[in-house]
Amino acid sequence: PSLNTFIAVVYRPPNSSASIFKTLLDLLQSKLEDHTKDSRSPDIYILGDFNLPSIDWELCRVNPGSTCINPESTAHLLDFMDRNFLTQVVNKPTREDNTLDLIFTNKPQDVLNVTVED
């Protein structure tokens, strides 16, 4: 059998607009849909520096009491995750107290070891 894997690397600059980020997520969505034309869902791995510090990844929501600097971008990303049944698997801060460098997958059981180093 052939592999059906989708891998993407993303860098979202800290001050990028929500509309530009939404365009990027729409492009990723389009590419994902291209991979499902044979009716097999691909194994999805999307990783990178998303620069969205106010998300509680354990609960997949904005941290209560935090000032969400990019509420629209945060909402777009959480919607994209829901639409594609993705889990974010980095569970430690990657920069100061923030988890900005992320790995999204629909196969979290296949991500065996995530390490954050200085």
C-alpha cells in the first residue's frame, strides 16, 4: 500500500494579520482536501512556530485571564484543528512560559517523543 501522509511546516510571524493567517489555513485545507480525493484520510503532521501565546493546549481554548493578542487568528487555528480532527502534541513551553512551537496531527499515538530543549 502507498503512504498517504501530509506534512507541512508553518511560520506565523508574531504580528501577522488574521486575514493572512486565515489565507494560509485555507491553503492548507485545500491541500488536505487534495489528499483525500481517493477517500483515504491522510496522516497529517503540521508543525512550526505559530506565535499564538494565549492558548491552553490541554483544553484547546484561550487561557482564562490572559490577554489574547490575536483572538481572530486563535479562533481560525482552533477551527482548523476541529475541522481536521487534529491534536496539538507539544505539552511544554517552547519560549519562556509560552508554547509557540507546535505539532498538530490526527495521529497523536504515532508521535512518541516530543522534547523541548534550550
